Amino acid sequence: MAISERVLRYLGSTKNIVGCCLALLGLLAHFLGLAGTFWPLVVVALYGVGALLAPRDHVRLTISHAEVETQALRADLDTLLRRVAGRFPGDVHAAVDTLAEVLRGVLDRAEQLTSSPDQLHVVSQTIRQYLPASLEAYANLPRGYALTRGKGRERSAHEELLAQLALLDSQLRKVAEAVHRGDEQELRDQGRFLRDRFGGSELDLD
């Protein structure tokens, strides 16, 4: 493991967070005139106490099937974005970036996404088939031809690509909405459990 990765992991650890909280209490004591002239030592000592006494973060080595699937899709999406960088007009890149943002948001909900085969299929095919096929077909056209309307054509190849990207965006947002509804349902279920267990809740969504 690289040193920088170890440092970043420690900065986000429970030990560092607890130590920082106690160190802040030491600073507050200094500002209130309670720590005396040795306040820097007090701050350091409080940080050390917090870091020593705080429980270690649990190590999580197991990776769920959902994470494996979405990690592979995320890697394929990143590869696709690297390949298309600089190859298309600005409005196409903007539309692709918007699509990628929606896709990443959905992929972050691994468990909810993989629990629905239909939604997972749409996301997977968009990353591995639909989006690459549309971009590849456009990229193989002469630039002048792509930007002009031929005789008898309602729109140019450029306009056709933007329309296809808009259609993909529309369908992916439906997937994202369904995934987030799953998150909301989990919150509702938790609310029902808490009400049954402890009574009313201010987080009631019904």
C-alpha cells in the first residue's frame, strides 16, 4: 500500500477523528484560559489520548456480488470516457459527461441496482453497447458530412447523435429514479420499524 494511501486512510479513521475532537477541546480550553501556558502540550496529549483509546476501524475484506458487478461497469465507463476524450464536438462531450454523471450516481447504489435485473441490464448495455455504438458510428463519419443535412434527411448525423444521447439520458434518469425510490422505501421501512418499536417519528414520509 502506498504511503499516501495509508495517510488518507488514517485521516478518515475513527482514531484520527476522535483525536482531533479532543484536540479541539484542548484548544477551546486554551481560549477560555483553562489550559495555562502549556496548552500546546495539552492539545497534543488530548489528541494522543483520543487516538489511543478510540476503537480501531473494522476491516472489511469481503466484496459483495453487487460491488463486483458495478466495479466492472464503472471501469468500463472510465475506459470509454478516456477513449472518446477530445474526439467529438463540445456539445457531444457535454452530453456524454452528463450521461456519465447519471451512470456513476446509479452505480454508487450497487445493491439497489443489482437487485433489479431490468435496471442493471439498461445500465450495462448503455455502458458496453448503446453508448459506444452511437459514438463509434458518428466518429467514423467524415466531419463535414456529420455536420450537414443531406438531401431528404430530417437532421444531420450530429443532430442524430445528440438525439440518441438525449434518449439514453432520459432512460437512465428513469433508472436513477427507480433506484432512489428503493432508497426511499428503505427509509420508509426503517420509519415503520422505529414507530413500531419506539412510537412516532418526525421522519414519517407517509
